Amino acid sequence: MSAKIIAFATQKGGSGKSTLLMLTAAAIHNRTDKKVLVIDCDPQKSVKDIYKHENSNRSYDVISYNWSQPKPETNFQKTLAIAEKKYDLIFLDAPGKVEGKEVYFSILISDIVVVPVVASALDIKATINFLKTIPIVKEVKAKQGFDLKVYGVVNKKDNTVEHQRLTELNGIGGLELFSSSLSNLVRYKRGISTVFDITEPENTEDEFNHYFKEFLHKCDI
């Protein structure tokens, strides 16, 4: 059975995309028996940089991918073909430019797309624009006999009135919002790691554990 591919993608910078991916990958790495690979496709290479800095044999595996190379789609498919035989889950840190072929292809080859959503006017507008591009990809995948699940995770949650607008996103591009959310806490920035879990799994009151439980359920892991 081939690996499940989950892309973390959004158009808006500062949404916490890479951080959310890393927190999720670390939890799966530490709490399950799944073999996890993260492919860092973002030009900033945030995940790869932290992986190299930690330099630990206890990390989940991370590779970076350069989309500026010749025949990037063909080589990316070759990379995935090899990885799918070795890993159970492949996370993609998708590039941030919605108009680029990189993000389109990252979504096209994925089974699930996770979109971090931040409640500000600019973020909501950018997210809506991004989600409106998803149906094109879903249509292509449907012709190939595949489905694409799109989930939204409210990230950096605070008490602003903008959060009341987030329900507007439900259904756009097939998006389904998580019922759980993550607050704008310093610990998430300080705790990003390819080795360590952000919190104890036994802490049933922890908001990250609520999110992670829902993530496992929605992504059927």
C-alpha cells in the first residue's frame, strides 16, 4: 500500500504553515508507529534548516526539494515513487505562491490538503483566493479516480471579532474547518522540532492534543 500524502498549503505568509506541519509530524513520529517523511518544498526551507540544526538520529526524516531544477515535476514524481515504498505518511510543506506550478502540483499529487487559517482580514481574503483554485485540482483528480480532502485549521486563535468570519470559509473549494483550533502561544514557536513532541499525549486538556486527535480522525491515520 502506498503512502498517504498530506500537503500543508496556503498562500498567505505568516499563517504558521511550516510550524503546524512540524508540530503534527513530530506528534505522529513520537506517538504512532508510522514512518514519516517531510518533503520541504518551500523556498525558505524552514523544516530542512531545523532538521539540519538538530542533527539527531531520533528525528523524523526530512528532505528538501528544489523546484528550480530542470523537469521538476518529473523528478518530483520519481522522488515520491521511491518514498512511497518506504514511508507510511509523506507531509509536503508546499510552496507559498498560489500562481506557481509548484503549489498546484503539490496539491495535485496529495490525498489531503491542510490549510492553516488565521483570522485577519488579509489572511481571510488570501485564503479565499487560494481555496478558489482548489476545485480545478479536485476536478483533475476526480477524472483520475481520486478524491481530495481539504481541511482548514484555525491557527493563532485569539479573541478578535474576525474569528466570527471564519465560518465563511466552510465549503469554499470543499474546505471543512476543524472544530479544534490552536491559539497564538509562544510555546509553539519555541517548541518546533523534528525530534520532540510539543506536549505530553496524556494531557487530555491540552489544545494541541484536541487538534491532534481530530487530525488523526479526519486524515484516517
